[in-house]
Amino acid sequence: MNDKEIIIYTSGMELPQLPGDNFFHSAELFHIYEQTPRHSPMMVVARNADGTMAGCMLAVVRRRAMWLPPFFSWHCRVMGEGSYAVESPYREQLFTRMMTELMRNMPIRVAYTEMSHFSTKMFGYKALSLKGFFPVNWLNIHNSLHSKSPEERISQRHLERVLRIQKKGVAMREVTTDDDLHDFVHLLKAHNFFKPKRFIPSEQFFRLVKDNPNIHLLLTTYHNNVIGCCAYALSQGNAYLWFAAYRRKSFVKLHPADMTIWGAIKRAYDEGCDHFCFLDVGLPYRKNKLRDFILGFGGKQVSSLRWFRFRYSFINRILSRIFSL
């Protein structure tokens, strides 16, 4: 493993040919982040002695506004353990080296780093703990699409509701025009305005991904009114629900969340995806309305870990003790 050279790229012009087919660690997504305001991507690459690439990991530093001084904060996000060459048998060792180099070169302004959505719950546990990360139990839900149709998995209650609101004129379509895109971003930001944990990129990000074949932007409409929206990404044969928003209070009887989620699952199934994965279901509270709602579509609940490390050690120690209780 010591023969691997670890390099960090911050410019898309310098990126080499990357291994694997994971969209969340691709040069394609790196270039999108590079052109998005308030985003600074970092691609960590492990290179073999013969010059071939053994693995890569995409991290993105984001700047977000705050209501209190200093009014801006920066955080780093890594989704998944990275992408690796098919012949590489040392994924966890490669991940450890790339993660170590990433943290060594992390900009000092970054308040905290978050890593999530690893292939297994215990992946990288020892290495992350040694680097000062602490785990937080998190929920993941995915719907299997390869053995049964979505209609065979959805609960009878949800199916009857979806069929009923479809008869009322609720429909779903792709974002195609600039007006569609503006409505999409406006609803997404309004829906998440009081949810500080959820980071919503600028409209430029969605403009860049609108015509990307690996990302679908969808609108749920009722008589020309946008009542829901979502974005899902395609990677390695699976679909990942990245963003979603609904006008639940304004259109209570139309259940916009049901139609938005159902429409996305159906489209992923029609595209031949193996699974439809929900990227953010929240903490594993006993009463979790979002979890219960999503499980109604026939999904499977899986316990996972998200890893956090704060720059200030005293904050890191306090939060680590809180979440270890």
C-alpha cells in the first residue's frame, strides 16, 4: 500500500482519468461543483507506481449563510467511501490513506467534515475513529426494484391515494424550461428554509445538471401549479433521491409528497434501476414521520452511520459524548 501516491486535485483542468463508475465521485460531478457558487471540490486520487489510478474520493467544501455572526460557515461533505478500480482488493486501506490526506489538507476555515453512505455500516470505523471522527446513528431506506414492480411493494393505502389524486389531475413531468427550473429551485428553497441541516445549492447547480443524463429533475403539478419537486441521481445501477420538496399545507387534499415520491420511484423502475435509495431519512427516532411515510412505498430500513469531525476539539469532544449516550 505504501507504493500508492496520494494526490489532491482542486482544478478540473488537472484531473486524470478516474477509476470506477460512481457518479458521486466522478470528474463529471467535480466539474459541476467547480462551476457552482459557494462550492469548492477536492478530488483525492490514489495512483499506482505504474501511473494507473487505484481509487478516488470526491469531497466538496460548501459555504453557507448563517443568521448569527460570523454569518458564513464552511463545511466539507463526502458521500460514500469513494470509487475504486475493479481489480483493487484493498479498498479500506486506500480509503484510510485518502481520508488521512484529505484531512491533512483540509482548509482551516472548514468548521466540520461529514462522511456518510458507506457500502457497509462498519466500513472505515477504526480509521475514522483514530482521526477524531465520531459516529451518529442514521437511517437509510431503499426500495428494491429488480424483483417486484413498485405496485407490488407499495402499501394498499398509498396506492389508493396515488390513484385517487392522479384522477384529480395531479401529474409529474421533467424540468425542461427555464421557468420550470426557477419553480423547482424556488419550491426547494422555500421548503427547506427552516431546515438548517439541509444544504440547497444555488440555481446555477441545477441549471448545470438539468440536461445531465445521470440526474433527473421532476415537477409535480396540478392545473399548472407546482406542488412538489424532486431530483434523483443515477449511479452504478441505482437511483438516489437527492432533493425533494412539497407544498403539503397549501394542497393538503392532493398529497403532493405521495405523488412526488411515487413518480420518482416509477421513473427509476422504468429506467431499469435495481434500487431507489433515499439519501436523507434522518435520525432513528422511535417516532419518525418521514421514515414511516417512506416505508409505506415498500422500502427496507437499514441502520447506518454518519461520521462527523469538528475543527474545534472541545466541540468535537462534547458532541462525541452526546451522541455516544
